[in-house]
Amino acid sequence: MSEAINWPSGKVIRLHNVLCAYCGRLFDHELLPTKEHVIGRRFVPRGCFDGQWNLLLNACVACNREKSDLEDDISAISMLPDLTGRFAVDDPRLASEAKRKAVKSRSRRTGRAVADSQENFTMRHQFGNATFTFNFTSPAQIDEDRAFTLASYHFKGFFYWITYKKELRRGHFVKGVFFPFMVAKRADWGNAHLRWFMECVRDWNLRVHAVGADGFFKILIRRHPEDLEVWAWALEWNHGIRVAGFAGDEKVLLTLAGDMPPLAMRLIHQDAQSWIRTRTEIPLPPAEDDLFVLRGADGTAVITE
């Protein structure tokens, strides 16, 4: 039977691993280790780590640099307010940091500062003899591939922790594939894919439930109830972005994905050269949001063994 272990909220978790926790290469005189904060210190608003836990481990320079680069613009974009100017939570640290980072951080998607990375596109529609032109503007967007890559770093770091053997100074890596399927803004956490994911993994075996940096970082890892080499994971960044997926045996994952309901899309434009489909974002009522709700155990970081 699994036993929940509550990690003290103010105690740093430090691994002294001899392999890079991300790429698995063995450290030596040419491949030197660097100290890596799995929850980037600048990924969340300033002041959120005061008296808080974090997961520290060893990573190679290349992995450390790539993760830091990913964190830069993804952090800034995840903190942005919605289209009405409302922030995800009423916290002055978030509002202040969002404004600062929007100017300081460069969107890798547009090459400009996040504050200047609104994306515009024009759609022309022919109706009879008249041509109608519509202009659309959206705030800075997270590049999906970059979000999935950063999610893989976070997942690998926490998975390495729960499989770490102190006497060997090594952890394990998931066998199989890393299978992210959704990155969504807060206004769309109620979409069909994320609701299906919550229902699908709700009763899977809990392995990690970690809430850090005053709630600005969350991660959940569950294992398939039949103890298959299949893992479900979810992340929440700065109360504004959620990323979810699976990892492990590809055959099992493809079967799971086959049960995923389609997203309701609406065709709004089509011609010989292009087409545009859209869908309405669906918020998730707080009373129905139990993705990161921990049942049967208390604490900031929990491992079950």
C-alpha cells in the first residue's frame, strides 16, 4: 500500500546525482555538473521562494542553458493578464513581475519583447460582389513546442527525484515516449481534452503532488492503476498556463489517446488556398477543478512509494 510522505515546506530537496538528470550523460572532467533549480528562481514572481522548498539537482551546462532559455519567455507570457486586463490571481507580486518581464523578456515566437509581441492576422471573405476584411489581434502566445519541451524538463526532474537512490547517486528515466497533448491558458482549462484528462487519471496511483513557490508552480504525476509503465503528468505555471500529457509505453498511450474526445471546431473561412477554424475557449469553474486537489494526504510536496 502506498504511503504519503509530506516534504517540509521550507526544506530544499538536494540531489547530488552523477548523471545529468535531463539527458542522462555521465559527468566527468569534460562534462561538468551545474546546480540546477528545477523550479527556476526567475520563472515565478520575485519573493515567491521566501521560506519555500525547491528541487535542486545536477544538470549539464547544455541542458541547464536550454531550460533557462525556455523559462525566459514562457514565464513572462504565463504571467500576462487576460484580454480584460485581469490577472490570474490577485497578487501584487504577479502584477509587478508580469509588467517587468513583458519588457525584459523576448518572445522566441516573434523575436520581439513580450510586451510588443501581439500577433495580428487579416482575413478577407468574399460575399457576392463585396469583399469583407477582418483584422484580429491576440496577446503574446506561447510556442507550443517550447512549452512541451519545458514540460519535459520539469517532468524529468521530478521523476528523477522519486526514483533517486542516494547510495548510487542516480535516478531513473521513463522508458518509452514523452507524450504531451495540451497546453492551455486559464480561460480554456474547461476544454474537452483537459476535462477528459482529469477524469481519466483521477484514480491513477499518486506519485507526485507538488505545489511550490506560493502556488505559482504545480506538478502532478500519477502511474497507471495496473502498474503499467505509463505515467500521467500535469503542470500549472504561474496560475495562468496548464500543460498535460503522458509518458511511457507508446502502445498503451496510443490506446488512451484514441479515447480522447475531439475539440469542437468551427470553420470560419475557406478558399482555394487556405482555411481557418476556431473554437470558443471554455473556462473551468473552480468547484469542478480538482486536477491538483490532493485527497487523503496533506503537505506541500508529497511522494507515494
